[in-house]
Amino acid sequence: MSAYMFFNVSQFIDDEKMEKYRQHVFATVEKFGGRYLILGGDQIILEGEKDLEFPVLIRFDNKEKALAWYRSDEYQNIIQLRLDATIGNLSLIDGFVPE
């Protein structure tokens, strides 16, 4: 069952660190079989209030691969760049397909 890493970036606070993070993160995601499904983009709010400033959604084959990516040395070596560069949340969502 697919699993998704969902980043809800509410604010960018350090463009230089974010650029360094971007230079490396795509290769780490690819190495663990991840695929970006959403990377920012315009939004049309159909219900409720705007909540997402810069959404990022990455699909992995399963929860184990998503966690392996997150916990990998490759990602842990750059995670502090993202934490220093942004304010937001990260969730791991286990995919579910109803029968």
C-alpha cells in the first residue's frame, strides 16, 4: 500500500538554506523510490479557509520505504537545512484504497 509524505510549509525563512536543501533532496527521494506528486502550485479554495502555503506530497511504495528515506543518512544529512529554512509540518500518511 502506498504511503505519502505530506509537507505543509507555512513559511520560508531562509532562502539560502532552502536552496542548498533543494540541491540534494530530489536525489535522496529518488534513491528510495519516492515520486513527487505535488510541489507547490496555485490553489483554489473550494471549502474552508486557505491552510496550505506551499504543499509538497511525495509518494512512496509503502510506509517502510518512506520511513527508510526519512531516517536515511542521506536525508538526515540535509534535514536541518529544511528545518532551519522553513516553518511547517510533516506527516506520513498510510494510503488506503477502499474496496
